[in-house]
Amino acid sequence: LQSPAEARFHSASASEAGCPRVLITGGLGQLGVGLASLLRKRFGKDNVILSDVKKPPSHVFYSGPFVYANVLDAQNLCEVVVNNRITWMLHYSAVLSAVGEANVPLARAVNITGLHNVLDVAKEYNLRLFIPSTIGAFGPTSPRNRTPDLSVQRPRTIYGVSKVHTELMGEYYNYRYGLDFRCLRYPGVISANSQPGGGTTDYAVQIFHDAVKSGKFECNLRPSTRLPMMYMDDCLRATLQFMEAPAESFSMRTYNVTAMSFTPEELAQEIAKHVPEFCITYRVDPARQAIADSWPTSLDDSLARRDWGWKHNFDLPELVTTMLNLHGCDTR
Ligand code: AKB
């Protein structure tokens, strides 16, 4: 067992030996805890600090360092970065698409003012900065099928507008100040142990909980709504791989990444192969449907595959088997 002084010494050596000291903001959302666990396996438990403005459940608190960090408070952010000798920041605080439309001032504050604070702190302390973008950064005038990295981006949600702003500001700080800004446009991410909060693609997570619990699911999108998706493990692996890739391999700073595209109907059919009594019904939420209808049906991520070797592991059948197994449902 290490004493606190030894632990501090070892993490100092790790950082001096080239191991990053990582801060994850918005760490209690859908991806933060899983990301911290992956990065801790790679860089050591004490080198990865999870943060949020919420109080963590005890299993999260005791699984590694956790601090309070509010991205709307620039001074608090500086203190966290300096006191913990942070070298990489992964900025996950964000208000997602559906909730953002219900509370535009909150989304504007967290997604835009928070972003400005994060960019300034990252510039000041010379951090490597990762911020996820999204398929929501595209809009109804973007090409919808195999949407390329560079195309028209005129989103119709505050979430999308703030993410286009993120991409442009990050790229500008990279060009103007040499900030090591890295950004991936995530599709809908499907996770077993954590819930998304307020997105349009959330149905693709909830459907598994309900299939296992009750054998039925009421979907808030139309059966034919095709959206790009990715299993959580692929998403986190893509993020770590991209963060570790040499900047010289990049032809740009914001890349599409994806794994598959499916509709609610196709997902339900795949689930029914394992849960034969499974039944899906539809009660469309017009606000979410309008958002989904303005987003790509599939992404072209060939440049991520070419430049830094991105490759997904999970297609629809593997996703469904894995999710049902993790929910304790025997799959045939
Ligand atoms: C959302 O649905 O808002 C998010 C996303 C695709 O960025 N999951």
C-alpha cells in the first residue's frame, strides 16, 4: 500500500516521465466514468482526475481522484489545473440536443461560455485539449448520407450551433496560438452502465433497459429514422487513440468517427432475435423527430481511418449481443 506522499511522488514521476496528468470535465455524464476507467488503466489511477459540479456516487468517488470543477468559473478551473499539474484536458461538460432546446440560456452558458473558459485555461497552461463534437453540428442543408468532415454546417439546435462554435474556436486557437486542440464528431453513443442525459439518440440506450425489464419499448422517433451510432467501448477507444496519435499524422483537427447506422425498426428487429417477445411501439416526440430529421443518416469517417488508424469493432449484431449480455439477458 502506498502512503499519500509516495503516491504523490509516483504520480509526479509518471508525469515527468511523459505520462499525462488528465482532467475530465463533466465527468458524471454518459461517458466520463468509463473514459476515466480506460485512461486510468493506461496512465495510472492517480493521473486521471474526474470532475463535475455534481456530487459523485460513492463507487465513483472511491474509484479514483474526483474534484469539484465548474467550467463557468474560470478561476476554479485554473486552480484545478495548476494544483493538479494537469497536462491534458478532456472537456465533456455540455447540455445535449433535446434538453438544450428546452433551456437555451443554460445550453448557451455551459456550451459556449464554458467553452471559452476551457480554451483560455488550455492556452494559458499549454494543455492538450480534447472536446467532443457531434453529428448535431450538421444541419438540414448538410449532405445527409455519408456526410464528409468538411461540408455545410448550419445546425438548427443551440447544441449544434455551440458545437460548430467549439470546432471553429478550437481550430482557430490551434492555428493562432498553437493550442493542441483535438476534436471528434461523435455519433449517438450506446452504453450499458451509464445513461445519456437529454439527447435525441437516447432511445437507442433506453430500448435495451426496457427490452430486458419489460419486453416492450415505446420509441419517441419514427421507425425509419436512421442515425449514425457507436458502442461506448469503440467511442472511448477512438478518443484515447486520437489523443495519443502524433499531431503530424493529422490533416485536420476535427474528425468524424462512426461505426454503424440504423433505424429504431432495425434495432428492434435485431433485439427481437434474442428477446423473441420484444415489442416496440411508437409515440413520436415532434421536437426530437425534427432534430433527428436534420442530422446525418451516416457519416464518412474515412479520413480518421486513414490519418490515425481509426477502426471500429462493433457493428449492430455485436452491439446488441453485448448490450443484452451486460443487462443480464441470456442471448442465444
Ligand atoms: C444527442 O443526441 O444530443 C447526442 C449527440 C448525438 O450528440 N447523443
